[in-house]
Amino acid sequence: CFVISCFIVMTMALAPAEPPSTDFGVCPKIPIENIEPCKTFFAKKTHTPCKECCDGAKSWFGAPSDVVCKCYKAYPQRLSFKPNKLGVYRLQKLCKLGPKFNEYAACLIN
């Protein structure tokens, strides 16, 4: 019995892990679109982001950054624009998003 138990444990340990789901069943609930008001800011049509843009970016903090990232990567069409590196940096600074936003920003620009 001990040998069989060890074999089962070893087999389970060596079995390939399931690839992580990109949907997690939560992507529809992740507020990707909440930064849609930032579109004019990223298009350089305004020098400062509007309140709705900043509030939208802050709303992402309610979800883990890895989930937001995977959902954005899986459904990029949920935003009508592609954020650029300089815009993301300026958004972080002007909206006072703090260093936590770096976790989310890296996904937007890569």
C-alpha cells in the first residue's frame, strides 16, 4: 500500500498543471472599460486626465493586478484605444495613483 500511495503522489506531482484560465469567470466583472474616459488624455487632446479617468484607473485597485492584466490581454477590444508608456506614466502622476498602479500599468503598455 505504501508503494502504491507513493506512486500516486509522485504521479500527481509530475502531472502537467492545467494552464491558467484567462477568463477565471470574472473577466466580465473586471472594470477594464473604466479607463475609457482616459481616451482623450492618451490621444494628447487634453493635458490633464479628467476626474472620471482618474476614478476609473483607481477602480482597478479593487481587483488583483494579475487578473486585470490577464483579462485585458484576453479582451483588448474592451478599450477603444491602446495606452502608451508616457501616457500611463503621466496618468499615474497626475491622478496620484501611487506605486501600486505600476502593477497594472506594466500590462497596459506591454
